[in-house]
Amino acid sequence: MRSVSIKELLTGKQLLQEITVNGWVRTFRSNRFIALNDGSTLHNIQCVVDFEKFDDAILKHVNTGAALKITGTLVESQGKGQSVEIQVRDIFVHGGADPEVYPIQPKKHSLEFLREKAHLRVRTNTFSAVMRVRSALAFAIHQYFRDNGFYYFHAPIITGSDAEGAGEMFRVTTLDEKNPPLKEDGTVDFKEDFFGKETNLTVSGQLEAEAYAMALGKVYTFGPTFRAENSNTSRHLAEFWMIEPEMAFYDLDANMDLAEDFIKYVIRYVLDHCEEDLKFLETRLLDEEKTKPQAERSEMALIEKLKFITDNNFKRVTYTEAIEILRNSSPNKKKKFQYLIDEWGADLQSEHERYLVEKHFKCPVILFDYPAKIKAFYMRLNEDGKTVRAMDILFPGIGEIVGGSQREERLDVLKQKMAALDIPEEELWWYLDLRKFGTAVHSGFGLGFERLVLFATGMGNIRDVIPFPRTPQNAEF
């Protein structure tokens, strides 16, 4: 008999039919009521056991965490809290779980404790809800780009270039760490390494995506990226996923149009398809907020915050305008900002970005035309010679969520910018070739997937929205 998901059973469409369901025991009460969950939904299905019909040898294995196959009849429930239940005819124990050592017991566990049990934490309501929302967001991303004529492009994970100029990359090598080959000057001779040069794990697939956009028109990457930044904060991961579309013949305005449309689409998708999980996560967040000081509490509930994005037009503001707003703002004048804004050219912090979104404009904001000195070399220089065609999208509660730009398509200007930053032309000869052969206006942006999931679920720590987080001193699973 085909196994039916609990999500399907709870619709009641198979009432009075004999069915088979597989799942894990959440609770077993009074030797009679099994709460079974299979991950398809937040809700459990109650399975009613006539214990006199079952051998104790079977029932002793029915503990929290055990995996069971249950066959029985779906009937209307006589109890409260569920509309249907299963009258159990047969129980097969796939695998037991010793209640003395099984760590995910039916009680409240701290998020810190559950991070130590990352292989089992998805069996809790919180993490199963988060991961279903994460899955829905990933599907929506692919659906949006497919519907809008983009081609999915797999950027290399091993790279010889540093797209961001960050300098904080994980090295990839097969050299003997205790006795590497050395040059005459005592430095490591990477010509003897596997790839014949120094290579690292990528921080971005953007540069390679640009090459494919200049042939296929519109492409996007969606894959893992890596930063060896020693930041043990609630906003940083060493391994995370990035969505990076690149579009030929798009200027910055078209880039901003696409980014706004894209992000509204994926958030609208989870509002439409993850209502049950979002309501649960909203309740969890409201309970968590009650423990915080009033000043630290969010002004919007989770679903309201998501609709704030889908229902508002994004306000477009130049960096220069934003600096004037921030410089003259009450928090800046009263020195309540941790980082005071004194002059043009300052690199905006999350507190400034959130002020613009939550206090000043009261809608999502796109900042554009940033100072060239604080942005990457590949961004197109404006005619003023001091700003670039960069844009960031700012959200409530999180600040920057999307960063992008119109790319520098002029060979001579790109060479000048690389020279000013001591980026050797021979390292990016192929990138310069794109400006020699059929160059054109083009643009793109990057969205950190975990930041999007963090925003959509209301979780407070980025470690809790990725299955197995990689952070400093932590690669346990």
C-alpha cells in the first residue's frame, strides 16, 4: 500500500479509507495516543492504539524519535485539536530511539542547544518550519528566473580570482603543508600546486556570470560561496549561498527594476504557499520579543513585515541624499548612532540603513550612486568621477539585503581602476577580454540567500536558517 503524507491525510479526503503513513514519533501518551510527524507539515497526526491488541515487545519501541510505519483507518477525531485521526491496525518499527539518550524530547530547547544537535534539530517545529520556508524560497527563485528568460549558470567553486577584493578566502591546495616547495625568495611556489597557481574557494560567481551574460543575455547563479572572515556574529557564515543574476544590455535603472520585482515575487510566493509555517514562526517571534526590552522589539509582526515589502514601492534615493538625511537626523545630532555621520564618503552601517527604511521613508529603500572609494573595482564610474553606478536594497530589521551595480564596460576605465587598486591585469585577462570583444552595458546584483531566509522566517541568528552552519571553530557536521 502506498504511503500517504500527513499533510495529505489532514485534508480528510481519505476519510474511512485504510491508509499507510510513515513518520517519527513526537509523543506517545497513555500507551494509546501516538503523535506522528513526517516533515510534510507542521502538524502531527494522532494515531490511536488499542494497546491490548499489540505486543509489549512492539510498544516498548514506540518512543519519542522512533520511526514508524502505521497502517489503519482514517476516521473523524473524537478529541480536541485535530479533525481526523488514525485507528491503528498495524505498527512496524523502522528504528527505535532510546528515550534515555534521544536529545530532542517534547519540551522547549534553546536554539544554542539545538545548534549542537544540528543533525536532529529539524525534527522540531521551529526548524522544520524554517527549512520548509527555505525550500519554498529556493523554488520561487528558480521559478522567477525561468519565467523571465534567464538561464541557470553554475559558476566555479574553485577560483584563481578574488571578485570582491576581500582578501579573506579559503585556500585550495594539495601542497605538503609541512614541506611546501619554495621559490628562491622563500615564498611558496604555487606553480608546483595542483592547478599551477594559487587558488581559493570562491566569494562570488559574478565575474564568471558576466562572461556568460555577454553571450546568453540573462543568466543567474545560485550556489555556495565562502568567506574566511573571522566574524563570530549572528549575521556571518563562512559558507553561504548566493543568488547572482547578470544581464546584458541592462543599465542601473533596469537592474533596480528587476531586483525589486524579483524580491517581491519570492516573498509573495512564501506568503501564498507557507501560510501555516509563517503563522507558527510569527507566534514564536512574538513570544521571543516579549523577553526583550521595549526598545529592542520589532515594530512589525513577521507577516506584516513581509507584506510591507510586497505592498510598498521601493523608494530610490542617491547616496548623497541619504547622507544629508542621516547627517541632519535626530539620532546623529544627539549622538545616538554608534557610528556618527560627519561627512560625505562614509560607509553606511546597518543602523543608518534601518533608520532610512524604518524611521525616515517607512518603506523599502534602494540607495544608489555610491562613492567609488567604498565600492568594488568592477562598478561603472559615473561622469562625476567620484561615484559609481552601485545600488543596495535596504529592508526593515536587517538593513542591506541586496547589493548590485551596473558593471564597468569601458576597457580603458576598467584598466585604470584596476591599476589604482594594484589588481594585476594578467590575473583577469579574460575579464578584460569581455571589454575588448563586443562590450556592452550590463548589470547584476547579489542576494545572500541566508539573509533572505532570515528575513522571511524572523529568526534572529543566521546559523539557524542553514542546515549545517559553518562558522569560526565550527565544522562539526
